[in-house]
Amino acid sequence: MTGHMRVFTGRANQPLARRICEYLGTNPGAVKYTEHPDGELLIKLEEDVRGRDIFIIQPTSSPVHENLMELLIFIDCARRASAQRITAVIPYYGYARQDRKDEGRVPITAKLTANMIATAGADRVLTLDLHAAQVQGFFDIPVDNLTAEPVLSRHYSRMKLQDLVLVSPDVGSTKRARVYAQRLGGDLAVIDKRRVSGSDTAVGRIIGSVRDCTVLMIDDMITTAATVCNASELCMEQGARRVLVGATHAVLCGPAFERLAEAPIDEVVVTDTVELPPQKTQQLPKLKVLSVAELVGEAIHRIHNDESVSSLFTIENGRR
């Protein structure tokens, strides 16, 4: 076992961090933030971390640059304070979509971000449902990429859905949909999607049948909601009885809330990896937020005690 554990939280998602600390039976470490008039940030740990096992909870969600920079400063602060080991807990990892050069003269920002986190002094990373699994390989430090599948599957299992079809909103999400189909006992269908721009998609056709079925679409994130809303309309046109949508990361920017409200979707289930403003969620009664606090908290406990994290997904998830 490493030194005594302390959990700190940045400002990107403090409600989730508090729930994680409650699960672990601890309180978030004391931190003092000072913002200078020109926008520079100073972070001071208000307690001794020398020789301790430090976990810093900070998703790099919007505003991405501010939250990423805060994470880097936090890691550097803990390293210079002689922490024994530093784990960056990043429930939502921004820039994961920029994982390759799909055209000339563009960056691979997922790799750049990985380099920055490691250079700042992180010894390992804990994250959830990376948009592209290969981003784990961009790090030269250990990465635990959890999945929210047990949390979402538990919700849908309790609904006892009949005539279920798992619809992958695009070809790239087929593997994810197959996992849920096996867990929940449904059939599988795939939507042929073509991206028009960063905020819009053109949906083609459904490979498979959804007629007279309950459609469940699971994606890793909902950003502008163009994909799931267009796909839900296509499913209803093809005779689906109803459409349910689930996702790990509720990025929900731009016209996402308006699109979801107008789309033929009965329920949208997301997790709390990204903090959602209450005034926004109240505008969308069909939105339900599940917590991944126990899942992340258990992973932190296992990392601290040098226990298996992968076994979280092969045995019934529960407290030690």
C-alpha cells in the first residue's frame, strides 16, 4: 500500500467529488484558490501531502481550457509538495475526439493533452468511457478507463424493457451497443451516419429492424444532440414503439437541450461526470442523471490498495 490517501477536488465538478468522498468515508482536502486580476490561477494545498497517495478529481469539461489548466496546476502543486503518488481522476476527458489526423495540418490534441498531464507530474490517470479507447496508449503512465455500463445497465434492467433493440447511433459505437444488448437481452441494429460538420450529422439508414420495438441508444457522450435526435426520428419513422437514450457524458452544449426536448425521445439518461446547471436540467423533464460516484470511489479505493480495477466489471459492483 502507498502512503496515506488524500482526495482533492478541482472546481469543475465538486458535487461529484463530494459524493465520491462520501463513499470513501473522507472529506475533500483543503485547498485555497487565488485568481489574479489578469486571470492567472494560484492553488495552495492547505494541508500536508508529503509522502501521501493523492487523488485529484477534475474533469476537463467546459470551459475545457480553464479546467485543463487548473488540473495541470493542481498536479504540479501536489508534486512540488512531495506527494508520493498522484492520480489524476478525470471523469470526463476533454479532447479525446481529436485522436488522429483525419486530414492534413491538424493536431492530435488527445496526445498533446496526455503529454501535458504526465509532464505536470501525474503518476496515473483514472477516467471514464474515453471517446476513443486508444487514447489510453497516448499516455506513458498507467491509465484506468472505467465504463459507466454497470450504472446504466442497472437502471435499464429495473425497467424490464420488452421487445428491446439496442441501436448504435453510428458504426463506431457498435461494440458498445453489443455489450448492452448482451447484458439486457436485446437485438442489435446500427445506423449509417455521415457527419456534416462538428455540430450536425446526416442520418442515412438503419441496418436491422426496429419496427414495433423499444429502441435503446447508448453513446459515450451527448454534445449537441444532433446524432441521437436525428437517429430517434429515423427510428420512429421505421416503426419503433418508443426511443430511450443513454450516455455517460452529458456535455450538452449549443442547442442540445432544445433538440432533446423536441425529439421523439421518451427518456434521456446520463451520468454526473459533467456537472449540469440545475436551471438547464429543470427545462428537460425527460432527463435523468445517475451518479458514478460509487464506481469511481471503489476504483480509487482499489488503486490506493493496489487491488484490481478491471475486476470491477467482472464481479458484482459493490463496496469492499
